[in-house]
Amino acid sequence: MKLQQEFDILVIGSGAAGLTLALKLAPFARIAVLSKGQLTSGSTWLAQGGVAAVMDSLDVAQNHAADTLNAGSNLSHSDAVNFTVEQGRASIDWLIEQGVPFSKENGQLHLTKEGGHSHRRIIHAADSTGKAILNTLIDKVRNEPSITLFEHCMAIDLITTQKMGLAGDKCVGAYVLDINTGSINVFKAQQTILATGGASKTYLYTSNSDGASGDGIAMAWRSGCRVANLEFNQFHPTCLYHPQAKSFLISEAVRGEGGKLLLPDGSAFMHKFDQRAELAPRDIVARAIDHEMKRLGADCLYLDISHRDDDFIKSHFPTIHQRCKELGIDICKQPIPIVPAAHYTCGGVISDINGNTDINGLYAIGETAFTGLHGANRLASNSLLECIVFASACAKDICAKLEDNCEFPEIANWDESQVTDSDEDVIIAHNWDELRRFMWDYVGIVRTNKRLQRAKHRSDLLQGEIAEYYSNYKISRDLLELRNLALVSELIIRSAMLRKESRGLHFTLDYPELNLQAKDTILTPINYSWPAIR
Ligand code: FAD
Ligand code: SIN
């Protein structure tokens, strides 16, 4: 790979958000798409339930908006909510035009149901919707001559004129680690887009893949962007509990199609917590499960769909049925052991309706962005929709800004003359584990002031160690992810400390009440000392 490359557009991330944007811009620009793993390495690939959109004649966008606001505990921004739900049908139509094979029944799209939705409005491809979407988008981008795909290439940090000591504040690209060769290259671009997904890997137990380390949020913060509402980490109520089933999700659609949550003695309990029982929004269900597990000292609870007939289960949930069967659980006959796990980052890099961030030339879309859509708790299946809607809006905004003969500033190559190979990689593995454990124990489903203070103390110590390590040794993917995870954890803890109420996903025993006024938590990187570009 060349040490310096120039493109019109640099898309960092190859999930639903990044690939949608790349496809929409393909006729107008030369585009680089980076993925730090394979193209399939993000959360999109794992998505099960589906995409929420109003497609039924008995449903209207106002219902979808009301459900989103309600799930978000009245913190969602109504402009972002209305904008998103109104684009629901167009987004599904676009995905169908690309060739996504959504499930049908009697020639019509099959609509399933999930928690917090007042209507059936989840469009899906059985229980592997993300795979169906991403496979289709990957086929398309591979056939676009204007798109160049860079797998196993990880953005380290954004390059901005301010960091370079030049006038203005514009993002002009990024330093990128080629993970296979270890070389570090400069990618220059007129417009750079963070589509790097969420940060749920900050927690010990998560439904996400290993790469969900909040890189986009960390890079944006280090470049001077504000972030918002990072205290709202969504815990999915039902991840499979099994020693060999790392991170496997049991879709909310299982509850949508009648699955019951059970205690170890086989009794139902959700009706005691919310009249919508199993179909209450996720924050309520996850908290109820956590409460019952702690009360009973149970390692897990159960989700039972075995009362539905076998053909229904196997055709609607083939992936879940197969995975459980491989682990010796026949979901047609027995309840599934489940636990909650970190699933979705509701907060992120502050961006407007077109994905613009605080820095010129830098956009954020998808899970890494904070658009105001999700409020204090994301409504199920609104995330894939958000990826398509905001990527489309962002593409339009970028088109209006593209320049024919853009001149880039001189950018220095990455300098490794002051660093050596590490002889103590164990520090990285140790700190990964320590960080994710204290985040789980102290900044999890139920918080207190004391727990947050403990977490902050540990986070400060870890960040000191990581900064020292970073400035002395050659970088690796693990080190970069640890550095990002540690920073995002700090931002989560600080945000949680600032919220003196319990709202949506943020529940604290010290402030169990809801404040009258709903307010975002915004953090600004004031007095941030720009990390010297190596
Ligand atoms: P992702 O799909 O996570 O992609 C991130 C990309 O960024 C990856 O390509 C990664 O390699 C790349 N990347 C990250 N950091 C860097 C870096 N430093 N340099 C280069 N590349 C980088 N939502 C729904 O709406 N419906 C569902 O049914 C649903 N089910 C889900 C099931 C599971 C198990 C999970 C984990 C999530 C689910 N979600 C669902 C949430 C939804 O899938 C995600 O929020 C959404 O797919 C995020 O898409 P994205 O494009 O923003 O990021
Ligand atoms: C699921 O299938 O339960 C995941 C849906 C989502 O996260 O929106």
C-alpha cells in the first residue's frame, strides 16, 4: 500500500451505515471504505430482528414516532424522530431495490413485532436480517469501480488542520494502520465519515463483536468534537447463557412472536414489572431480569417459545434454532437460558440531521453518531433504519460540497522513530479485562454514585498507564482498541455522573426519580491538549 493516498471520500466503517453511504456517493466521487476487520466484522452482520418501518396500511408514521419517543423516555429529539420514521418506507424500498431478500408471507412483506412497538412493523429476513442486508450491500460495493475497499485497515486518528497547526478546523483524512503489514499510511480526503459502530465492548458481557470499541467516538473526541448521552448503554435482555456461546443474541422477535420470560421455577414474572410484560421496552425488561437474577441469586433466567409449533419456530428463527441445537438446546421443546448483555450505544458523536459533526469535513453516521433519535433508550430495530436514513441524508449533503480539484495540505508521514517493540503485551490483555469488568460491575444496569466514583478512579489509573504505553511502544490493533475503549469508558462514566435522575437506560439507586425536565448530557473536549501526531 502507498504511504499516502488521496480520495474524495474516506468512509471509516463497512456496516449498514458506511456501505449505504458509499453506494449513494459512488456515481459522484472516488471513495475509500475502511474496515478494521473483514467487511462483515461489525454489528450489522449480527443483526437479527429486523428494520422498523411503517409498511402496514393500518399503521402510520405518527405511531412509530410516538413509540420511539416513549421508549426513549421523552429524551428523543422530535425532529430526528420524525425525519427518521418518515423515511421508513423509502429506506425499505431502497434496500429491496438493492436486492435484500426480506421474508414474505402470502406475497407481502412479513411484519414481526418487538418490544415497545404498538404495531407489527419489523421488516426482516427470518432471524438474520443483518446478514441479508450486508451481503447484498457488499455485492454492490464490490462492483462499483469508484469504491476501493480496504479490509483489515484501522483508522488510528483523524488528521485535522487544527492538529497540524494550520488555520481553520477541517478534517483532511486519517492515519490508518494496515493490520496485515503493520505499515501506517495517510489517507487524505475532502470529506471523512465515521461509520465505526458502537462501544458495547466496554462491557464484559456483550452481544457485539470484538471490534465494538468505540473508535469513532474516541477519534472524534480527540479531534475536538462534542459527544452526547453516552450514559445510555442499552443492555439487550436476552443473550444466550452458555459457556460456549460467546455473545449470541436471542432476538426480541422471539418475544414478539409469543416467547415468555420465566424464572428458574418456570413461573412468569414480567407482568409484575410492566403491563406490556415481555413486550415492554428493553430498559424495563433488562432491569426486571437483572432484579430477579440478583433476588434469586440465579445465574440466568429463561425464555420459552416451545408452545409455538415446530415449523413456525424453525421457519421464523432458523439461526437461533440451529445455534441452540448445536449447543444441545432444543428451543422447540425447552426454554432457552438467557442473561442481559451490553448491546447498543445510544449516545455518540453529536451530529445533525445530515451527519455533520462539530468539525468541517467530518461526518458521523450509524451507531457511532448521536442524532437525538434514541433518547434514553433505543426502540428495537430503529438502528438499522437510522443507518440507512442518515447515510442517505449525509450522501446528499456531501454531494453539495464536493470540489473538482481539491488541494490537500502536506501531511507528514507517521513517525515511529521514538518507539520500540513492546516486550510486555500482557499489559494490554490485562487492562482490556480489567476495564470491561469494572464497567460491568460499576457502570452496568444499576448504578450508584459510589460505583461510578470507583469506576472513575480505575479509569483514570488505566488511562495513565495506557498513555505511557502508547507513547513508548509500536501500535497494534489491540493497543488502539484498548486506548479507545478506555477513553470512551471515561466519557460514559462522566456522563453517568452528570445525570442526577433515573431515566431510560440510566438507573441509579441514588436518584431513582425522573427529573421534570428532560435534558441531554453533552460533554465538550475543552482544553483538550491535541495529541501530537507521531
Ligand atoms: P457496524 O455495523 O457495527 O460497523 C462498524 C464498522 O466499522 C465495521 O466495518 C468495523 O470494522 C469498522 N470500524 C470500527 N472501527 C474502525 C476503525 N478504527 N478503523 C476502520 N474501521 C473501523 N439493530 C436493528 O435495527 N435491528 C436489529 O435486528 C438489530 N439486531 C442486532 C443484533 C445484534 C447481535 C447486535 C450486536 C446489534 C443489533 N442491532 C440491531 C443494532 C445494529 O445492528 C447496529 O446498531 C448497526 O448495525 C450499526 O451499524 P453501523 O454501520 O453503524 O456499524
Ligand atoms: C433483536 O433482534 O432483538 C435485536 C433488535 C435490535 O437490537 O434492534
